[in-house]
Amino acid sequence: MSPSDLQEHGPQVTRAWVLHPDIAADRARRDAAPALGEAVALAAALPGLELVGSEIVPLPKVRPGWLFGSGKIEDLGSRLKTAEVGLVLIDGPVTPVQQRNLEREWKVKILDRTGLILEIFADRARTREGVLQVELAALSYQRTRLVRAWTHLERQRGGLGFVGGPGETQIEADRRAIDEAIVRLKRQLSKVVKTRDLHRAARRKVPFPVVALVGYTNAGKSTLFNRLTGAEVLAKDMLFATLDPTMRSITLPSGLKVILSDTVGFISDLPTQLVAAFRATLEEVLEADLILHVRDIAHPDTESQAADVRAILTDLGVAEETPQIELWNKADLIEPERREALAAVAARHEGVRTISAWTGEGIEGLLQAITAALDETRVRREVNLGFSDGRRRAWLYAEGVVEAECQGEDGVVLTVNWTARQEQRFRALTGE
């Protein structure tokens, strides 16, 4: 379907139903109700869907070929037919065999959690790197499955999707073709990543600390980013509203300039293909001098979300010594009594702040906390520079770390009072 067809006939809408398998072995790890709510929010984040139903399906055990028991399959099948459902979103892993059997039995398209997140990422990615990473992740996912992809969402996005569609022909295409496409994408991605590495290396020479916003998706990172920078990054009450990293410089009340980075939101059970594909994007966090962990403190599953974020940060290799401030965001959504109690708890824990990025509550205190975290211990040293080394001399004066200067026979001797970060960046100017 061409764009003109969409304009003439309007976008098609697929009626969808969300199922969350509540597997007995997983109940201790995560409550079913918040998990279903998150799956519904994921479905709402994808255009072209009309969600007509959602439910938790208790499972004593998983049936290898069908996932659900025969009685439940029959019951669901009749209700799906009555509701004229065209797509069933299953919040969890579904094997290719299970997908094929359920599709034949229910006469609908099945999409598991991984496939759904891939569709959302394909719809939202805008930068060249993001698009390539999503396409690579989608092909890696497709390679393991022998079922035809769902082409409807591809048509809705006008070519942005990668989980099947008119540009992908069929999933049944031989693996050699997919492997060749993966090799081609990796080659293109390596060039883009190399460019990002060059930009990152250039930023290391810039005397501004990097502050990275991290957190569970829809925790309010982009809203906080806009509040602090005055930018207009897309900020909606929607999972994965923004995917591509954004960076802006801000000046703290003390006069210190910092670079604020808004990163992609985390989520539990993120597809392994996307964890690897977006590692380059999330590596912005590894370069950070300070990490702001934004939490949706009003969410019923906030503790589990925070644990997922901490686990991903550890998996990324974030150094333990990197300072972090935990921000309990969306305080405006909590009733006054509980808000006071949370503020009292936060006050007893160093490195925790209660804020509302939407109303601005607690932002002034947050800026003071950022300033304090970046106000490192300074060390006084003497630096010898040649008369021709004007570039590094100018850099030191621009940093405001020079206390005294005297001339010697071969150059100048500067007395500087700087932080470890400033010294490291000064050495990087000449590759020391």
C-alpha cells in the first residue's frame, strides 16, 4: 500500500488482544498485574492497534508445542473470534512452533514480547545508527523463526519497520540471504559506531562533565531533560517515547557547565538482540561523570523497575565508583501523606531526591546535588610548558585552574589547582 492509498482510505486499524502468561515458576520474580499493565502500555505505544481486551492467563506449566492448555486455547479462541481480533500479543517468549500452532488454531497473527518491542523500536528509531541497530536486531530475531512476518504494521509505518513487511519479502527466505544482510548491516553499523567513537573521543577533550539520565522507560527522563535544558525532546506518557540519545549543555547555578545526556529507557526482559544492538547507544552512560537514575516512584512496580535498571547498568560495566543520584520522580502523582513519608525517607538516604519533572518540584535541590557531586577534590601541581605550547596554556586558563605563572629558560611554569578529571583531559590534549 502506497502513502497515497493511506491518505485516500485512511490507516488500517488492527484489533488486538494482550495475554500475559502467569507461569507458576515465574510468580516469585514478578507480579502478574503490573506486568500485564506494562504489556498493555507497550501495545498502546504501537500505532495502528485497537486494544479490545487483555487478561492474565495462569499457567501451572508451559506446554512445549502450544504454550497454553487445550481448554484455555479453545476458550480464548472463541472469544477472540467473537471480538474479531486480528492480532494477539503474548507478553513473554513464544517459540516458533508455539506461534505457528496458535496462529493456525486461532486464525490470528501472534506477536511475542520480543517481536512487539522490535516493532516499537522500528517505529521510533530516527538516527542512522538507531535504524541500523533495529534492523540488525530484527534480522537476528527472524533468523531463528520459520513463520511469515506480520506485514500490516510495516505498511502503517511507511517503511520504518523491519520485522517483516513488503521490504523483507518472506521470513521463509533462506538463511544465507539473511546472513548476507546481517554482514552488510554490521559493516554499515561499524562505520557509524566508529564515527560515534570519534565524537566521544572529541568530547573527552572538552572540559565539561557528562551527566547521564537513565531509568525505566516512561519514568520521566525526557520530561526532566526538557525541564533542565529547555529543549523540546518528545516526552509523552508512553513506553519508549524516545529512543535516540540526545545531548545538551546546561549551566549549573555555580557556573559549572555540564553536558546532559538523555538515553533510551530500560525495560525488563529486553530482547537479547536489542541489548547487544543498543550497547553502543547505552555506552554513553559509561562515559558519564554522574548518573541520574530516574524512577517513577508512583508506579506500583517501582522497586522491580529500579532493580532492572541497576542490573542493566551492571551488565553494561558501569564503574562502581561512578557517582549516582536516584531521583524519585512523579511525586505529584502521589497523595500528600505518602509524599511526605517518601520525602522523609529520601532525606535519610544520601544520593536520593524526591522530584516532579512535570511541576518542577525539587529541581532546585537537584541542581545543588549535581553541583555537589561534581565538585571534586582539587590537587595543586606544577606544569611545565614550552613557549610554543600556547594551546594547552590557553586551555588551562579557560578552565580557571591557573594560580600562578613564571617564566623559565625553556618555557613557562604554571601552578594549577585542578580536579582529577581536569588533569585527565589536559593529558588527553597531547595524548599522554
